[in-house]
Amino acid sequence: MPGPLDDLLVVDLSRVLAGPFTGMLLGDLGARVIKVERPGAGDDSRAYGPFAGDRSYYFARVNRGKESIAVDLKSDGGRAVVEALLDRADILIENFRPGVMERLGYGPAALTERWPALIGLSLSGFGHTGPWSHRPAYDAVVQGMAGVMSITGDADGEPTKPGIPIADLSAGLYGAIAILSALHERQRTGKGQHLDVAMFDTTLSLLEGAALHYLARGVSPARIGNAHFAIAPFDTFRCADRSITICAANDALFATLLEVLNIPEADDDPRFRTNALRHDHRDALKAVLEAALAGDTGANWLERLGDAGVPCGPVMEVGEAVSSPQAAARNMIIEAGGLRLPGNPIKSSAHPDPLTRPSAPEVDADGDAIRTWLGL
């Protein structure tokens, strides 16, 4: 695919989600990505549903547009392939547990010595340093240990895992950013570097208001459902037929909200005069707002609030969001190999954003062609 990175070669040794997600992002921006898989079954995620026949949507989503070569990293022949690829590569992505690459002879020091311009990204659960570095990890493990589950869910409910794999995806996103920064530095110095990105670190960095609450007060925040840790009203609110989201994040928006809801008396309530007071009394405020909202449908309130400039929106199901005219207008659902998949959110004036993209490969689909290209 054409793109700003179409002069780059990425060797992707990673599997499942975080690393392949990074590789997909680079591929969507034009890089050539060669996925190195174990012979036979290939990436574990090929066995994860949902499926179209025997094709995994899970695998197809984060490996679209890549080439596949099956290699036994412990064999001499496999190592010869990997090393020939690294002779030509700009970027190496791997998400083995710390120590595995060293045992294979491809630790950061060895890579730098032989391929000094190579940019190597290591993605792992807890990074290559610290007392937890050798712990095995999947997304849910990291979400629990990074505090995300403790702040997700209703105030009187159990800790809850969010509906998306935020630890994996945040590591993949930060990994792509790290690679782009290293590429920029390489332009100046000619030297590559090793990048160590941990799912725990990236998830911790996204705690945002919850982490700030603890750092400022020394007390871990409680679960507050859909409310905000610092702003009110900033929550979901029940109307006559459905819930909607309303975010009145300053005094002017709050005044406009009260005007639209026709409850001017709330503006005189001393509990609601500032954002800090509104947040301290957010349960009482929610009750006042929902009493007014109960008088009409969500659609009607959204129209009035939207016309008045109050940030708001319906609480959509996944199908509504994916099938929305906005998703269609932004090319956020594309086709790759006959499968409908999420598109690329990065829109560039210099490069196309096609609705059809190359499919994910079968195991070793490009093995012969790659070996020929490498002269093996």
C-alpha cells in the first residue's frame, strides 16, 4: 500500500495482539511488513474467533496486508532466513517474554552489534526491567495489575474489565509511536536503537484522572460508573426511553444545559455553583437532571441539546456505531480479503485511504517468494 512509510521493511516476530497491532499500524502507513510465524499452526490468534469459515477475524484484523513466512527460529535454516531479513530490515518487532530473544542470540546488544541501524521494538507485559519483568502476561492480567479493573464498573459492583483489550492496544499504539520517534532520530544519527515498551506501563499511563486522584490525595479512587473523576455533569443520564451521554464541562455549558432542560432553579442551588461543587454533589445533580430528562425521549433531548451546543450523544450498541453514517464517511469499515474489518483512523491529505486493503496471509503464503528474494 502507498503511504509515508513505504520505503521501510518491518520484520514482525510478534504474535496475538499487541505486536501485530503495531505492525498493522505501520503497514497501514505503507511499510512492507513480513510476519515470521512458527511452521504449522502459525500465530496463536489464527485459532481465535469469530470465524468466517476457517478464517479468523481476530487474526485478519491485525495482520491484514502483511506477508507470511514460516520459520523455525531454533533451526540453522530458520536463523539464516531471519538474519537475511534483518540484513534488509529497518524495524524488528517482537513480543516474547524477556530473555527469549537473548537465548536465541538476538538480544538488544547482539542486534545492535550486527545491525547498528536496526530499530528493535520489544513489547512485553511488564518490560525488561523491574521485579515483575519475567511474569507471563495477557491483557486481562495487566488490566488487573495496572488498576484499570478497580476503577471500572458501578460503585457498588465488582471490579470490571473494560470491553476492549486496552493493555494490548495501548502497548501497540505506544510501540508505533516509539518506532516513529526512533526513525526520526536515525535520520540524524544513522543509528538504530532498542525500544522497551511494557503493557503495564502503557496501561498505567492511561489511568489519567484516576492516577491523578491518587497522586494528589494519596487515596485510591472508588468506582464511579460512567461519571468523570473531576468533572460534573459528565455522565450517562436516563431519558424516557434510553440513556444518553451529557458532558457539560464548564459553567457556561452547565447554564445552557439547565436552560434547555428548563430547570433554572438548579442554577441557584449552592451545591451546583462551581464544577468542584457539582462534582462533590454529582449524585444529587444526576437526580435533578434525570427528573427533567424523564419527560421526553432521548432523541428529542439530543436534538435540543445539540442545537444548543451542549456536548451529548446516544449510548449506542456496537452495531449502531459500526453501521453509522459517520463510520462510513470516515472509511472506518473496510474490506480485506472479503472480510469487513475496522479501517485506518489516520487520514492524510498526501495519501489515499482505500476502502479495500490487502488481506491477512495464510501461514507461509509468501515463504517461497521471500526466500527467493533473499537469495536463499
